[in-house]
Amino acid sequence: MSKIRFATVWLDGCSGCHMSFLDMDLILLDLAPKIDLVYSPLVDFKTFPDQVDVTLVEGAVSSTEDEEKIRHIRRHTKTLIALGDCAVTSNVPGMRNTFKPETIMQHVYGDAPPVQVIPPLLPKSVPVHHIVPVDVFIPGCPPSADTIVKTLLAVLEGKPNPVPPRFG
Amino acid sequence: MNPATTAKVITLTIDDRSVGAREDQTILQIARENSIHIPTLCFLEGLTPAGACRLCLVEIVGTSRVLPACTTYATEGMVIRTTSPALEAHRRTVIELLFAEGNHICAVCVSNGNCELQDLATELGVSHINLPYLNPTRPVDASHPRFTLDHNRCVLCARCVRVCDEVEGAHTWDIMGRGVDARIIADLNQPWGEAASCTSCGKCVQVCPTGALVEKGKAVAEMRKRHALPKLITRQQEHGS
Amino acid sequence: MTPEALQQVAKAEKDAIARQPQRIGVCTAAGCLSCKSGEVLKNLQTALERRPDIPYRAAGVGCMGLCAHGPLVSVEPDGLLYQDVKPNDVPALVESLATKPLAEKRCDTTAPFFIRQTKVVLDKFDVIQPERLESYLAAGGYTALMDCVTRRTPAEILDEVKRSGLRGRGGGGYPTGLKWETVAKANGARKYVICNADEGDPGAFMDRSVLECAPHRVLEGMAIAGLAIGATAGYIYVRAEYPLAIARLKLAIRQAEKFGLIGDHICGSAFSFKVEIRLGAGAFVCGEETALIASIEGRRGQPRPRPPYPAERGLWGFPTLINNVETFANISAIITRSADWFASMGTATSKGTKVFALAGRIQNTGLIEVPMGISLREIIYDMGGGAPGGHSVKAVQTGGPSGGCIPADQFDLSVDYESLKKLGSIMGSGGMIVMDETSSMVDVARFFMEFCKSESCGKCVPCRVGTTQLHHLLEQVRERRASRADLARIESLCDMVRTTSLCGLGQTAPNPLLSTLKFFRHEYEELLVDNHAEAPR
């Protein structure tokens, strides 16, 4: 069996879900022969490859940059997994949604918010599935390593997710 | 219901099981006596049922409408289904509607891990919200010396309203406004800390299913509640009288 | 007063009319008053006082139906009806009384709008002076109540109402006689009668008109109901937005009490029946019976699950009969003219007549009363005159926010409870809002959803949040930001809200949306975009 082309990405999140993913410890060794990590903030690839079997997305979609990224990723991914509450519900990044983006920029940067380098904020920070279709959801803040492994193994084997969802 | 009453004994069928009951019992009471689980949110034993959350809706053979188990009384020969694909879908939508309505950020909530809304999402398999989030702007009332009311986490189950009225007898809480603008108010829409009728008994906090009513000084996931309080108090009252 | 004394009053009034048959009636219902019929009446009275050679006398009467052309003025015994009478038309009108009719103001009373009507509820509105009990007595009023009090047993009254086949005119169409009988049989130390006058559908003004023009007809119906079911007190729950109706009701209650037709020992009998008014504070949901009862009891106006129905446990926990204004207004005619006469009108399952308020894009805006079973085509084209300005009628909304849109190609439909329901609408309380080809059906659905969303009491989740979500999604459709997946989301949410909501408001809130989707789906589809894939917006 050929290896699964596997990627992880990180939008507006705290990296906690990636930490939880690494928490798999020794199980990573079991997973390693089955997957080929083709893109991840944990490794040094600079561009998202053309054909990816499974992508784990951490974080909400908060800026135009996030939106472009996730649309690109969706186009090149067979199975897209929203990992963690930010990707699934917009969670903490979404707490800014009762304010206007301009108000937030002004609050943080004062009267002269930067016009370059900082990607423009979307009107609201939204879950991934509000922008592109998502195939599997793993809520949790962060989801436990055990949850991630079990879900991932089920996805690799084409089985339904055996772990009941749990926000928070 | 008082077991001493002379209510007629009836038999009915719940999920293909034949069960015995009294005719002054609701479908929910009978189901619970027989360990048949029906999800609920606004219901709390010891308080008058409201039939507001619509999670406990059940199908009754021969009736076209689905009916809330918490307020519907059983009748002789009734055939009840507590679950079906349609009921499951409706229940999941109720949970989705609630999550989309308020600002429920479980990760930073003092009730994280001890929240009925969170538990129901897990129980009913709600893994994501397939509706737009409304992101309302709602205030937090921290004017009470011991407790906080966070409207962002309120699901309008009105348990607090009922426990304050029916058990404590103070009727500090009520609801104001209509539709999604409806919200819990203390007295005549005063800050809780200034509500003269409040006895600071904290029953409302103990019965609140989410992190809307909480004790001060609790950090994330530290708030644990005693939902059995009204049941214990009303039973004691019944035995005492 | 005894029945004999009351008959004397009626006779004196009739004699006065016989002595002075030359009468001018000016409509003093809210519609005509809003275009200065009050001033027309005043000017007429002053002008006539100055012309003793002209024997006519002017008085304010009730609604004559054609609100589009108000103020309306009738001239008897000539049988003339004038329309669009402005205060400064009065001199010419007075002059015409001595010479020949004023041709340019004549209203054609042989038009279908008038001759196709059958008046039971609106009967004699053109002669009854709303603020005078004597005038109602002269028109045959209160004979039914006197008859019931002196000669009929409650069982006989129940039987008459049951045999008439009358069904609730508030929207649901529940058989009135059956409801009365249930309350009559229910156990309770006390019983109550409630008249639901919380008419809140946009574009509906039937009940307002009845209360403004013949408040005594409603009181009479309530008293008869009280006698039949064994109640001694009644409440009229009327919305505060109807100040004129409230004022006339209050006056009518005082008059009826003075004449011994309401209060202790009605007509000298053992039967006592008090009536009080309760004002609604502008909440549509208080038209729902359990919310209405909560509101009368002084609690927040929100519904509770039924059963138990108010007929078993209603006001203050006692068996309570709730009917709407129009239902009660039918009772006196059923008693005086018999159940068989009433049942001879209408269809097999929908007996009698129904009052409709024609509004929207229609020539003859106004109030009509027609036999059940008439076709929508007759109402909208023949009587209503179709859409104004050369436009074509596209659809009609019946039943307000709880009803549905019926497209013009279905207008051969018979107007009765079952046929309307079959098409996804309801009879409702009688509002008919006509739309022409310039109306967007998505807009119509959005308007009604916005209404339901802001009128939801907020108690149950599906209605509170579901209507808000549906409204939001409809806005997205309208702004061309919704996808096919959103439309599917709308449809499944409609099903959920309809099935699981606590009361009628939520259960029927999706109806306008579903019916416009059923008949005008292309209007939705034309607005869809597919660039958002499956994502909720």
C-alpha cells in the first residue's frame, strides 16, 4: 500500500492542536510508515503541494490570507479535517466577532494601523467549514492526542469517526 | 407527583417496552423511572416543566404532532417513541441553534467540562454548527458580590426564573424582551447586585445548565453545580408537610 | 330592564326612523375617519341645521366596506352611496339633496363588490350608529340574547350553535359548538368567556371594524356564550393599537349595563354576566390563547404547551371559552335566524360567511363578507377589481404571517378551511394581501419571516432562533449571497421549526416561505450563487 500524502496547516490558532498532535509520542512511530508528511508548519516545505490525501487544519479563518490559503488547500486536498475548536467553531479568535475589524485594529495599533505586512481581517472570524467544505470535524480545545489518533486512523481506513464530538 | 394520590394505574408502551405508570405522571417521569433516556435541557426535577427547549419531543402513535415528554401526561395504551431519525435530527438542530445564538466559547468558560449544553452536543453527536453564528453583543452583569451573570452563555431555559419563584419564593428573575432579544432580568431590569428581592441564596446559580450564572472566583472549568438542589428541597417540603 | 321595556326602546327608535326616513349616514370607522369623515359629518350636520327646507338628518354609522374610496356617505331612503366625500364637498352634497343626485361622487352599488356580499357579521353596519345602543336595538339587536335568557336552556343554545356548523373565525377553524360544549361539560367552580380581539396579522382589520361598528353584537354573542356554558364573567382582550374600538367597546359595555343587558340579572332573569376589557400591549403572540390568558392574568404573555386546553384549564385555572370577535358576532344571527339558515350558506364543511379584509395591490381595498365556498377569482377580480394601474395580480396571501401565498393560476380555488389548507395556506382571520407582478416573492417571504422573528416570544428554541436564522438566510438569498446549499438549509430548517415549535406562531411561521417556495421557486433560484460551495453564510 502506498503511503498517504499527509499535511497539516495552521490558520488563526494557538498551535495547541499541533502540540496535542505531537503528544501522540510513540504512536507517531506507528503512524509514520503509513503517512508521508508533505507539508506542515513542523517541517520545512515552503509551498502546499498539488495532491494531498489528508490535511489537518488548525485554526479559524480570520484574514484574507487565511481565506486564500484554505481555498487553495481545499482544491488540492482529498480529505480535509478541521482540527480543534478554532477550526470547528472559530472559538477564541471568534470572540472578536462582536466588534468591527476597524475597532480591533485601532485598539491594538492606535490611530495608524499598518497597511502592509498584516493581512486584512475578514469581517468575522469563521470556522473552516463556513468557507470551504470540511469532511471530518475534531472539536476540542485542544482535542486529546488519543482523539486525534483514533480519528486519523479511522479516516486512513475509510471508517466513520469512532470518537464522540466534544467542544472545549 | 405525590404517590399518595389515588391516580389510576395505566399501562403504556415506550420504545417497544410495556411499562406501568399512574395517569398523573408525565411521559418523561415514566421514562426516567424505567431508565429510558430522553434528552432534556430546560427540564429540572423539582421545578414546573416549561416545554421550552423542545429536546424531549417524542412521537406518539396516532398523533400527528410531536409532543414534549416533560409536559405531556401519559394515557392508557399510549404508544410512544422516544427516538427516530427525524427526532434525532430535530434535537441536533436545537443544539446547533443554541450554539449559533449565543457566544458559547467552551474553551474559556468556567463551566467547561460541567456544562449541560456541552454534554448534549456530545450525546447527540453535534460535531460542528451548520448554521451562521449570530455573534450577538450581550452584556455581563458582575454587580452581585458573589455571583456573575454572563448573558453570552444563557440559553433562556428559565430554570433560574422558576427556581427563584417556585423554591426560593423571591421571583427576582424574569424574562424581558422578545425573540432573540429576550433576556433574563433581575427585578425590574436592575443590575443583579441592586435587586432588592434577591436573597443571594444562589439557587439560580446551582440550577443553571451552562456558565451563564456562576460563582465569582472560579477559573476555567472550575465551576461545578448542584443541579439536584430543587429536587432535594421540594422532596423535603413534601415530606415535612 | 325587562324584555318588554327593551322592546319599547327599540320600537321608539324604529318609530323615529319611520317619522324621519330622510337620513344621511357617514362612515365613522377608523378607515374613513382617517380621511376626515368626522369633519364631513360635522359639516353636514351644521349645513343641514341651516337648511330647514331640507328634511335630512346626518348621523355617524358603521363601515360600508369600500375603504379604498372613503369617506363613504349614504343617503336614505334614496338608496344613494357617495364615495371620496371630502369636507369641502359638503355644500354641493347638501344642495343635491334638494335637487338631483351628485353624479360625480356616486358609488355604483350594483357593482359586484356590493351585490356579491352576504352580510351576517357586517349586517346593517350602514344603519347602526355604533355609539347608540338604541340604534342596535332598532336593528334587531339583543333579541337573540333576550330570547336565550327567557326561553332557551343552555343545552338548546349549544345545540343551535352546534347544528349551525360555525367554526372558529380566528384562524384555526375549530368547530365552535364543540368548543362550547367542551367548556360547558368541564368541571370548574367558575368558568370564563374570553373574546380574542388581539387582531395582529399585517393587513387584517376585520375585527377592528366589527368592534368599531357594532360592539354590541360582540357583547351579545359573548353573553349568549356565557349562558350556554355557565360562565358569569367575560373578558375582551383587545390590542391597545385600536383606540377607537376600545372607546366604543367601553361605551357599549356601560350602555349595556345601564339597560340591564350585561351585568347582574340580565333582562330580569337569574343569569348574570359581567364583561371587562383587557388591553394587549402590542405583542402578536398574545393572540395565541394560552399567551393571551397569561397576559390577562398579569403574567408575561407567552404560551404554554397544550394540552391541557383552555377549555379544561384556562383563565386562573378554570375552564375557559376563547373565541374571536367575528365568531361571537355570528352568534346572534344564528339564534334569531336559526342554525338551518346559517348552515344553508357555505360549503359542506365550512358553513356561513366569512369577512375578508382586502389589502395590497388591489383596486377595491376594503372589507367584504362573502359566503364560504366563493372562489378567490370572484373575490379578487370581480369584487376587488384586480390590481390597479394596469398591473396583473400575481398572488394573494391569506392568513397573514401564518398563511401562505396562493398564485393567480390557483384562483378557482373555493374559499373554505380545507381547500386553503390543501394549498399550504390557511383561512386565517381573514386578511387578504394581493400582490402584483412587481412584487418579489422572496421579499414577501422575508417580510413575514421578519415579522415572526420579532414577534416570537423567545420561549422555545425553534421559534426564537429558527425564525432568526431563516430571516438571516432569506436576507442572504435576497442579496445574492446564498448558495443551493443555503436553500436546502432553509428548507430543512422550515421543517424543523414547523414540527417542533411550541405554539402556533412558530408552527406556522415557515408557511409564507414554504408556499412561495412551492409556487415561485424560480424566483429564489434566480438569486442563488454557487461560489460558496456548502458553506453557511
